[in-house]
Amino acid sequence: MHRKQFIHALWSRLATAALVLTLFIVLSVATRLLLWWYSYAQTDNRLVTVAAMLAVGLVYDTMAAVYFVAPLALYTLLVPQRLYAQRWHRRLVLLTLLGTINLLIFGAVAEYVFWGEFAKRFNFIAVDYLVYTHEVIHNIIESYPIPLIFTLIFIVSCALFCLLWQRCSWLHQPSPPSAGLRARLAAAALVLVLPLLAFNIFDGQPLTQVCANQYNNELAKNGIYALFSAFRHNSLDYNKFYCVRDLRGVLNNLRRLTGLNEQARKQVDNPGAEQYPNVMLIMVESLSAKYMGIFGNKLGLTPHLDRLARKSLFFDQMYATGTRTVRGMEAVVLSLPPTPGRSIVKRPDCHNMFSSGFIFRQRGYENKFIYAGYGYFDNMNDFFSHNGFSVVDRSDFSADEITFANVWGACDGDLFNKVLKEADSSWTAHKPFFHFVMTTSNHRPYTYPGGKIDIPSHSGRHGAVKYTDYAINHFIEQARHKPWFDNTIFVIVADHNGGSAGKTALPLWRYRIPLLIYAPALIKPQVIHKLSSQVDIIPTLFALLGWDYPSAFYGDNILATGFKPRAFISTYQKLGLVRDNKLVVLSPDKKAREYAITAAKLTGSDYQRLEPLNQDIFDAISYYQSASYFYRHHLNRWPQIGKQR
């Protein structure tokens, strides 16, 4: 075989893979440009920044394309010529090409939808959602016109395939004589080397920090690459990826900051006689401060909660620790700052933590986690059932207890009707109760029963917020007629904000949430303006009850005169400490950065980079390094296990 024939024969084996690689890169670039256009007002559009974003993006697109196309290239190189030349086999390759085009276009559409929800390329959230395919698939079906979208994707895929069929004549020509096996093996080795080189050179190296604007940094990523990277890195070892200090110094500093000793313990003594009222903690899905009139919203979405806030102990500078429901649960139930990677709620090693549930149970309370969806989602049932609670979820609802539901569960009205029944049951049994109630209606697809509010169901977030406000008010009004009402404290707090997008890595305004403690017969209304965190909710509640207890909690009583205002905010990678109008950010490149908070508005935060102060950095590291250390070594468990592992 002449050299030209040899090269042609070898190329014929790789042509389809090369075409897929080209399509992958072209569609990836097109997706980036589309998302850039969608978010143009939020991006840094200076020429040098855009050029860096596109250049880095092309690097990641190429790497992802190499990974993506390697299996097809290897197959077409190694399959025997006798099989490769068969007509049915060529048709199979063409069918594979059509399916691949369909998959790539579907991926681009999925990225557009994901970006619209989170302003992020595929990340840890996408990995989590892929685990729970039932909820995710049905949520998508209920939120979008899926048959129409799939039909359009298929039509566009077929049109693109026909165009390629016309332009690439080799697609419908018989395959030429094959290059020899040795030559094909050599080419296959090269195909293997390319992704291995990409993996070893680039994996874990954050090339996407092209500027301070996080929209640009996200756009520089490739969605498919980011998805698999998130899957690989869903658990982060703090000591490996973050700034660390000498452990003894960290634990000594932590004692100064929180009172916790090296065994993750402190004794909390609150003044006054202990009281044992019922506690109803309602965690509201995605209730951002920006939705509430009492914070300045003019749309009238939460008229009932706004009135209730004025009759409550209302905390207007409360911040969520993260952007997922399980982060809020972790912070409130365990009073822990976030550790990198997934929430403790979702980890296999989440049993017998030092939980507020056990403290309530120790005092004779009947604790229940009440949820109108299926609590296997996000591992909630497993977490709560092994940390001092019994579980009541959708499987415990009878058919006549559900009047309206979507994939996430029964509507909030049905949930609260169930809560009333559970409270009545505890009262009848002469047991004080602690109920942790998790709502779901303020979640895409934003559907709820008709006729309750003046915004139609399935019309967006605002309607879902207003329906949840209605449902909570209806619940409180029904509870007023119960014999247990006057001796019950209602704690209403959001799990996280309704959205996590922002120009900065940790946009402070995206973490601001309401906290109301309402008990008209027990607690006087007051507005508390202190900067505080979800980790402080249970310690503050225990102080109101006058309880003394050994504690592993990082949180403190917000009402105490000596309370040190600060808040913890995070993504699954970046860890932030907010205090004194400054933000320290720890990132998994072992770097610490500090910013002055120059503006903290309801829908925006402005930062100015500072030269980091050693004490600020040390304090942030002390909080987060110790939290990871205590968890890894089983020190913050119930009872005091203290076993080193």
C-alpha cells in the first residue's frame, strides 16, 4: 500500500471520530456564546476578558471533546476490516453519528436550562440531581414542554445529519482497504495518550479563573467536562485542598472564637428556669429575603409573613450557610459550619451526630421530621432517623390527605394539615413535641392548588412564594384553635436563598434569609439587627428556653450581649466568613482572599479586594479546618465518642 493510500485508509477509520470531535467543539463554543448573550448584562465584557474567557473555554472544549470521542475512535481503529466493511456496520456507524448529534444538541439545551436556573455550568448540583432521577425527570416534565423540546431537538439533529451527509461524501462511500493492524494499534495508542495527557496536565488545575466576575469564569468552563469533574470531586479533603494551619494553634483559636475545646465540647449555661414548650420549626424552601415586603420587596408576595414578622422575634440579618436544602438542615440541626463537598446530611457517615434532636429527646420531647415528599431524596430520612427524629414523609400520607401534589410532594397546605394531626397526636399523648417541617411548594415547577391566591399556578417563582405565604398563614390560624398553641414556639426560617447566581464567588445578598420566632404567649416581639448564621438558631432557642447543656455547637445565642456577629456562607467548594463588613473566602487552591463589603443591598453586593489580614484569615481557617477535623475524627458525635479514625 502506497503511503498516500495508507494515510487515506487510516484516516477513513478516524474520519467519523474526527467529525464528532469537530461537532463537539463547535457546539460547545456555540453554547458558550449563547449563554454569554443570555447573561451579557452581568458579564465583564472588556475585550481582554472576553478573549481570555473564549481562549480558556476552547482549551476545555478541546479536552472534553478528546475524552468524549476517544471510545468511538478506539472502536473504529480496532474493529477488524472484514467487519468494518460490512454494509450493516457502516449503517450502525451512521446511526451512532445521528445519535451522537442528538445527544450533543440535547446537552446544549440542557445546559441552557441549567444556566437559566443556577447561572452555572453543570456542577455538583447536577451530579446530585442525576442520583435522584425520578424527582428530576418528573420535575422537568412538569416544568417544561418536554415532547415539544425533544421533537425540535430530533428535527434539528436530523437536519444537521443531512447537511453532513451532503457535505461529507465519505459518509456514504464504501470504506477503502484498511491500514494494517500494527498501524491501527499505533494510532489507538495515540488516541489513548491524548486524554491521559489532558487528565494529568489539566485535571484539578483551575484555568477558569479568568477574572473576578464569576459569570465569565463559569462561561469559560465546558459543561460536560465540569459535570464529570464535579462527579469526581464531590468530596473534598479539607487538608488536601484548603489553607491549613498548625492543628494545635487552630484548636486554641477555636476555643477563643466559640468556647469549644479540642474534643469539640463546651458547657452552655443559660439563665432562668428551664421551660419545655412545644417547638415547631418550619424550614421554608428558597424563601429569600428579597421576596419579603418587610425587607423592602414591593410586590406584595408575603403579606402574611410580613405581618407575622412584626409580631415575632425577627432577625433581619440572618444568613444561610449554603445554597442547598441539606446545607440548611445541617446548619440548623447540627449547628455546624459547612465542610467542603457534599453536606453531612448526604454523607454515609452521618449517624449519631451531636444533634439538637438528641438534646430535645433527652428532655422527653417527641421529635418528628415531617416532609410532604419522599424523604429518601437527599438522604433526609436516613439523616433525621439516626439523629434523634422519627420520620413522617409522603409515604405516611393517606390518599385522602393529598389534595394536590407534584413530583416534590404534596402541596404545603396538605403538609401543614398533616403537621396539625401529628401535633394533636403528641399533645394527646401528653408529650412535648419538636417538629422539623420542610416545605416544598416554592420549588420548580411552582405548581400549587388553584383558588388560594391571585397568581395562577405554574406561572413562576412569585406565585409559589405567595402560595407558601398563604399556606403558612392558614396553618397558624388553624393552630390558634388548638389546645397546644399557647405553649408552642414557631420558628420560621428559609433553607437557602431562591438562587445562587452572582458576579462574585460568594454574593452575600444571595444568602440573606428571614428568621422569625413567634410565640405570642411566650415571647415579646422585637427586631434583632445582629449579623448571624443558621448555626445560631438552635443555641438561641435553647437560651430562650433556659436550657443548660453540654454542647458541640459552633453557634451561639444571638440575643446574648457578648454575641460575636459573623456568618458562614459557602458553595460546595468556596467557604466564606463574613464579619465586620469583610468577607474571607477560602478556595480549594489552598488560597485565602479577603474583601471589603462596600455595599450590601437586598439584590446586590459589592466587594473590594483587600490585602488579607492574618487574624481574619486565621479565624476563617480555624472555623473550617476544625469543623472538618472534628467530623473526620468523630469528635462531634452523640454521645461523646471521641474515637480517632
